[in-house]
Amino acid sequence: MAPHTEQLTRPAVRLRDLKRSFGGRTVLDGLDLELPAGQFTALLGRSGSGKSTLLRAIAGLDHGVAGTGHVAAPRRVSVAFQDSRLLPWRRVLDNVVLGLDGKGAVERGRAALAEVGLAGRERAWPGELSGGEAQRAALARALVREPELLLADEPFGALDALTRIRMHHLLRELWERHRPSVLLVTHDVDEAIVLADRVLVLERGRIGLDLAIDRPHPRSYREPLLGEYRERLLAALGVTEDDR
Amino acid sequence: MTAVTTTTAAPTEAGALPPVRRRRRLAPGRRWPAARLAGPLLVLAAWAAASAAGQLDPAAIPAPWTVLRTLGRLWTDGTLATDVLTSLRRAGYGFAIGLAAGVLLALVAGLSRTGEALVDGTVQLNRAIPTLGLIPLFILWLGIGETFKVAIIAIVVYIPVYLNTHAALAGIDSRYVELAEVQGLSKPAFVRRVVIPGALPGFFVGLRLGVTGSWLGLVVLEQINATSGLGYLMFQAQNYGRTDIILVGLLIYGVLGLVSDSAVRLVERRVLSWRRTLSS
Ligand SMILES: Nc1ncnc2c1ncn2[C@@H]1O[C@H](COP(=O)(O)OP(=O)(O)O)[C@@H](O)[C@H]1O
Ligand SMILES: [Mg+2]
């Protein structure tokens, strides 16, 4: 776990004046953002605020969406979706190495599965996995490509609370080992605070709050100092005392 | 808020807790082996019993053993073997050509917009015309020989194969398309690993309809325009009032239909084995 401070100076993602709209309704409105290489960033925002739209713009997946602006991102980008999106007709290992070619692809796939704790399940069908296991396989599929940038759109949103905490540890651990830049979209303020070193809040089509979380890892949900960040983030998200 | 208490019925005295009785199962129990044969066997037994008791007019419904004896006789010293072979060849060629055409057209229409523009509307138009209504025209074009019969069967088969396969190819889940883009699949790899495997369940629906259609087409063609084959045999038997021969023909049609359907099911189970694991 060598500190990659020199990498932090090189931006992994640069967005300039990004605009996206659907049928005349503006969702991203001149958004500027820079993500340093190797940083773990979380993106918060109300439902419908445009988090997925932003992620898809960075991933280059928004064909046919109206908009302008400049997007620069690394070549090797992996995306983890809220659903594991494993192809049900391919066995787990074949899913992990989907799109990976060359010799050693299978070996790398096996190693990635072992890394997420799924050694021995290579020949299973996705339909035989539990929700958490499927999401682990999806993480293995994202990481086996050694991405410079990992985009994750509420990857734990469909998991139960206990599995989610396990997955948090796993994701942070994987990040420390491989050091991709991470942009994790979530609607869970605690998830953002515990995992990320920087939390963004998307608001009215722009980054409304950009908060560095300077606390050592691993962090616990009960850490009292995190409460301060939580207050600020909830306020930025428009959650008032009355709502709680 | 009240404190949550775990309710384990207050143990006033040891042993007062009632033992758990397994609940009555509401779902039907396990299937017995070859259970689906039970119904047909029962019908057969009733038929045999009624015949033996003299309750059935042998001219209308001959006894099962009469039918079997006729079958044996026709097979050894009649033309039954060649008739069955002739029928099988017609159905087989027609089915094979229809299957190939259906799959090919579905791929063309399902994988390219140009293909869809050219093929889909044409097939939909073809589908609107009942294929058996084409018989007079095809006889004029192709004569009354084998070619025309194979052509009609092929058309009966290709339509359901095309419709189901094309719908499955066109209806591919957009989430999987997005995944393929993220994983950087090339277009051929995308087609091979995502589109085609995803369309297989739909293809098999079309395949089974096609198999049924090929037998149906065969029966109709042979009973109205043939000079050989199983249907011709039955048509002649009708002229001589030989219900036993007609029943032999029906029996063979039934066996052929059953065997072909089972074969398709078997292949389907093998190819789509991943489906059995889906919990949802
Ligand atoms: N393909 C689309 N067509 C039309 N409207 C869309 C489309 N995708 C997103 N939107 C709209 O854009 C807004 C932002 O959506 P999204 O980025 O998915 O929000 P979030 O992920 O933050 O919940 C929403 O109001 C949504 O209805
Ligand atoms: Mg979203």
C-alpha cells in the first residue's frame, strides 16, 4: 500500500461545462469537475438529480443524449451497475472475462474471483448466486480489466444492510490494492462518508458541495467525528431537522 | 416505543410446549415417473375393454389388436414402410429448409436495420396469407410433385421460426447492450456472446411451433394432393371403409409428432440448462 501521492497530481477525469438535457429539461447544467488519479470519490444527490446521467457521460454511454461540454477520461474504464448484470447464460468465470482476450484471461479471471472471495464458484451459473455474491462477481468483472477509473452506480443499493457493510470493506480493500480512481454514486450519506476521501453533492446540475473527508481508514459508522460531515452533507441534500 | 420481547410461549411447566406438527403440504406432491403416460394408458385400456365386450362397432372403431395386426401386415407385405419413408422425407426436407430460412431471415432482420426494412415487412405480409391457401398457386407453379409439397411445408415452418427468433433478437435487454459496450465487445463478439444466446429461448419456441407445423402441413398435403405417403394410404382406406388402416396412419402420425417434440425438448433442455437454475 504505497502512497501514490505523485499520481494524485495527474487528473483522471476532467469535465468542463458539461450540459445534458432530456426533452428540453436540463439535467446537467455547465458542470465542471476534476478527479485526481487514484482518488476515491463518492457522488451524492437526490433521486433524479442526474447522478446516473453524469456517470454515463463519463463512461461514454450516453449516445443520443442532447448536450455539450468537454469530457476527458482514461481509456480503461470499468462500470459497476446497481444490478450485477451478469449474463445468465454464461458461467460466472465466463462473465468475469467477458470482453477480455488474449492468453491468461482465464487465469486473471480466476484470480479476480478469488480476490472477491468467490474461488470455487467459477462454474456456477449467475442464477445460482445470492445477491451479494452476484455483486462480488460483478466487482471481479470490473477489476479484472485493471481499470484506471472505476465508475459505480449505486452498486450496493439492492443489497441487505449486512451484506452492504461487507461489500464496503471489500471495495475499499480492492481500491487500496489496485488504486484505480473511483467514482461511487450512492444515495446513502453514511456509505459515502465511510468509504470515500472526497464527497461531492450534485445539485441543480452542478457540483453543489465538494467535501474532503480527512479521516483515517478503516472508518466506523459510529465514529463521532463523522457526524459533522453527515450534518453538512444532509444539509446540502436539503434534508432538514424536521425530516429526521 | 415498547421494548421488544421474544415470544416463546411462557414456559409455565417443562414439556407444556406443544410439539410442532408438520403442516399439510398444499402443493401437489412429487411427480411419479412416466406419469404422463397414465392418461393415455387408461384410455387405451377402456378402448380394449369396450372392444372385448363388443360395445364398439368394429367397422367404426376396430379393436386395438386389429389395428396392431393391420399395422404388422401393412409393414411386412404392404407399402407402409415406403409410405412412412416418403412422408418423413417430405416433412424432413420441408422442415430443414423452413428452419434454415427462418433463422437466416431472422438474423438478417434482427441484426441490421437495412435487413429489417427489407425482410420484416415482407414476412409479416406472407404471414397474413394462410399458407395452405397458397396450395393452388404452388401446384400451378411447381406441379403436383414433391417440390411443391416441400415448399409448402417449408413456408409453414419458416414463419413461426422467423417470428419468434426475430422477436427475441430484437427484444434483447438494453441493459445487456450497455454492458457489452462497457466491456468493449466488438460487434461480432456482441452478437455471438450476447445477442444470440439471449435469443435462444425465443428460437426454441419457434422451433417447436415449426415442428408441429411441419406435421400439420404434411397431413393436409398428403390427404388432398398425393399419390404416395402416409396420408395417401389413409385417403385410400377411407374409400374402402378401412378404419383400421386409418387408425394405423393416425397412430404413426402421433408417434412421429411425439418423438420429434421430445427430441426438440431434449435439445432445448441441454442448450438452455442455465435456465433451470434461475430462482426468479
Ligand atoms: N433516457 C432518459 N430519457 C428521459 N429522461 C431521462 C433519461 N435518463 C434520465 N432522465 C431524467 O433525467 C433526470 C436525472 O436522471 P438520473 O441521472 O437517472 O438521476 P439519478 O441517477 O440522480 O437518480 C431524471 O429526471 C430522469 O427522469
Ligand atoms: Mg441513478
